[in-house]
Amino acid sequence: MRRVDYLVGETDFNALTAAQFMQEDVVYFSKAVSGEKLAAAITTGGFGSIPIVDEELKPIGIVSEYDLLRVIRMGNALNKVSAEEIMAKPAVTVSVETKAGEVMKVLENLHLIRLPVVDQDGKLAGVVARRDLLQGYLQSQVPAKVWWM
């Protein structure tokens, strides 16, 4: 669940933050995990990328479907590569306080689908996807229903 799922009535979409759009239940891995485990998590979970974090849960990179497919295309086995070898780094992140417009700009400018969200300590707090922003926009436009009607 995202916090925007609980919006009641019209809300200024541009005032919303990444914390309100993000999924908090995030699948993530360490840099030592194999490409095979990453591929299994991506296909089972139905998402296109996975954050890679250090021991303090700070994002250090991200592995996408493209990264895994590149390994296969190059003739390598996914069980023979680690996340550290194939991840895009450094991880591009936004903070929980980043406004919707800035999140959209980062996603668009870098052609990303998902983006790790970090707390004030730089630790992984969630992930926001383009679809989350669209859903949040739609939810923010629903007129308020009064309780007596």
C-alpha cells in the first residue's frame, strides 16, 4: 500500500512527496547475490529492477532486466555473475521528501521505471515507480465525498 491510496478528496498532486507514492515493502539484495537469484526475484515479483544495498541498507546500485539480459546475450550464465559485477552504479535515488515533480523529472530524464527512495540517513525506505506516480495523480483528483451523503 502507498500513502496516496488513503487520500480523501482532491489534493495538490505537486505537493505530494516520494514518501506518499513509494512502495515500502521492497525486495533488495546485497552485492554478492547471483544474477540467477536476481532474475528469479524480478520475474516472480513482477518488477523490472532491484536495488542493491550495502550492510547499512544504503543503495549502492540497481540491477534491471536489461542488465540481466545483457549477461545472457554476452553468453554468460546468470549463476556465474554477482550483482556487483552487473549493477548500474552509483544508485540514483530520491529522498522521502522529494516532491512529485522532481521524482517525475528524474525518472523521465534518466529513462528509469523504478527509483529507490532513501530516508534522511540514506537508507532504503522504499521504491517509487512511474505507475505509482500515475496512480497517485489519479487518486489526488478524486473529489472528496462527505460522510453524510
